[in-house]
Amino acid sequence: MTHLATHKSLKQTMRQTIVNAVALLPAIALLPMQAAAQFNLQKQDASRPSSQVVTPHVRAELVAHAPEGVAAGKPLWLGLTFTHQPEWHTYWTNPGDAGLPTELAWRLPQGMDAGAIAWPLPSKFPLGKLVNYGYDGFVLLPVPVSISSAFSPGQAAEVDVKLHATWLMCRKECIPEEGDFVLKLPVRAPTVAHAAAFAAAAKAMPQPLPNGAGTMARVNGAHLEVEVAGLPSELRGKDLEVFSEVPGVVETAALSSQRWQGKVWTARLPLAAQRSASPSRMPFVLAHGGKGWRADLGMQGGWASSAAQGTSRP
């Protein structure tokens, strides 16, 4: 049996986002898929599976961290690393004004269940009037894996972990790429060769904030007003970077206002002129000094008062 995790609805939303962005700024050219084939990965010999895929723009590698071996209840992380060529980047879960998030489709042994990507804190990439969110240089996208009692490798010393990944490489132009990866994962021996990279990725993950009093979001005309309590005291009085996890709701490049009211951070964020979602919750990542905090805000009063409805959907 295999486990196959895909996010088709998110992909459709992201593709519509990039079409809109290209119309706004013709300088960003998303090459057609058939033209991108000349840049895409070299197809691997099926008899020689590999944990790495190399293109002219990036080296991607499937890696694992299993410090206690692979068995029911033991910790296991899988991940995809990207080592980008200079000036190239890939995208966060919300790519911003243009782009597509990296997607991972796993084929795992029975008893293994892959979770969602634990996205590290992204960077902002301004381009003209647009702002995109993503990663350059080196990044590891870690994925937690649960192992149940159904995992039964028998006498096998290794099991195969298989992954099909798709990502979008962008500089000024954008090139869709993909890769098929296979990793031979030892069952009884620990796998720790990439322990430092997984530790760094864990440190780069935004820390969750409590959903207590003073934390919420509400629509006020053409703006989304947010209030976040529970942030570290050393942040008070400082401006924070704001990343919405939900695409198509707030303007990524527009100026916003923010201030502190005692222990509570507040901001007024312009709603997107063509808002494409009306979520019941608005998760944000707030960042300062290379560190991030995640606030999952409930919507107070819904979206009825929004002056920027666009084509809304639940």
C-alpha cells in the first residue's frame, strides 16, 4: 500500500494567482510547460533511482532524519532540500503575488503517514510592483512522518521512500520543474547524516502563539484589522514583517500600518482588490530579526462588511 498526498485545490488557486500576476506585470514570464522541458530535470533511468535531482537552477535532494531507526512510534522526519543557483528562488505555502508553492506527493511503505510541510520562515522577493514569498540559497522543507504498528518491514534492512515533487524556479522568468526521488532508508540503524540541517529547519519554523484574549482579525471597509497578543516582550515597539498564509486575501505589496497597544500588536492590512477567499480563520506569520511567530486568527464578524469582495468563495 502507498500513501499519496496532493493538494489539487491549492494548486488550482496558485495557478490562477500566477495568471493574474503575469497580466499585471508582463516582465514576469512563466514559460509554458512544454518549453520548460528543455530546462527540466534529466529523466532518470528507472533502474537507477536517486535521492537527488539536478537542474540548471537547483540541486534538490530527498533526505531523512531517524535518530532511533524506523519503527512504530519512533521519530521520523523526511524532507526535500533545495540548493538554489544565485538569483533563483522557490516559493512558500503562499507564494505572494506570483508563483506556486512546492508540492510533495509521497509513496511510502504501509504504516507510514506523511504530514504537511513544516514551512520555514520565508523571505520577501520584490519585483516591480509585486512581492513574492519564498526561499533562495539553501533550504530544507521538513515533513513529519508518523509510523504505526502497521509498518512491518520483516527482515528487510532498508525500505524505499519515494517522492514526486513539483516546484517553480523564478528569477525574472519562471520555470516549472519536477523530480522523482527514491531514498533507501535503513530500518534498524539510525539515520542522522542530515541532523544539523533538520535542527536548523526546526529553528527556522515560526513558533505558534496561543489563541488567547486580544488575538483576532476583523474586516473594516477595505482593510483587515488584526490584533495579536502573546508575542515576546522583546518585540514590543518594533515593526514586524507580515506574511499571510492564505493567498489572495490581503495585498502583499501595499503599505500597511502597525502599532503596539501595550502588549498587543495591531495592524491594518489592505484587502486584495480581487479577493479570492473568505476564510473563517486567518493564519499569519510575523517576523523580526530572522525569527517568526505564527498567529492563527479567528475572523470576528465574518466578511460581510468587506468593500473589496472580488470573486469570493468560502
